[in-house]
Amino acid sequence: MRRFLFVSCLTFFAISPASADITHAIKSSISLTVDGAASQSIRQPSSLAVSGSNVTLGTPPVLGTLTSSTALGYTPGAYSITTAGDSFSYSESYIEGDDVPALLSTTVTGGVVPALPTFSNQTVTSGGIAGTLAGTIATDGALTIVAGGAGTSAIGQVIQELTIR
């Protein structure tokens, strides 16, 4: 029995004690976003193109001056056939560009763009309205998020990490 006790004690003391590193982290965040109003406008220019074969230019076509609230004005050209009896081709195209607007900028009021210049190529994004948009994180990690108006978003998260080595 003594031998057994002696061997048991040696085995017991030979085993090293357990040791571990324990790390605990809590990370929390709330992100509240309200979209801003924006517009992008591209003004279409006026253009004139003329092409042909076996034609002679007599009087060239003329574009007028574009001013606010008036049409550009266009006078077609005068052409004649160069060699009578031969085939000919002729093409003339004209595109009236966008008017010079009286309104070149605007003010955003309450997330809304009240008026914009009208162009051929335009992209408008309405602004968000915060309204009751809000978010809180309690000490126990509980999230409270209150919805806002149109064009808003709220994201909340709580991350708990436990590492044992």
C-alpha cells in the first residue's frame, strides 16, 4: 500500500498545473445614414453634319446663336449636282441642343431639390429625411434602432469574442 501511495503521489506532483490565457472582448457599433440629394446634368450640344458625293456646295448651312428661351436657328445649305447625269448622294442632319437655362443651380430644402434645369441627360437623387432616425446601445448590449424617413438606413451590431489559449 505504501508503494502504491508513493507512486500515486509522484504521479500527482509530476503533472503540471493547467494554465490558460482567456480574453473576452465586446465590440458594439451603430451606423446611421441619411442620403444626400444630388443631381447630374449633361447639356446636349447642337450639331450639324453634311455629307455627299457628286454634289457641290453653293451656300453653306448656318447655325444661329443659342440664347435662353430661344431656338438656335438653322439655315439649310444650297447644293448642286456636280456632274449632270451621274449618280449622287447627299445627307444633312441637324440636332437642336439644349436651351441655355435661366436656372443653373438650386438649393436643397429639407432633403428635396425643388427645381433643376432641364437637360437631355439628367440623373436626380432625392435626399433622405432623418425624421426619427436614432440608435442606442445599452450597457447590456441591447440595441435600440428607430426607423427614419425615406432615404435613411440604420445598422447596429454587437460582437462578443471569447478566446481561450
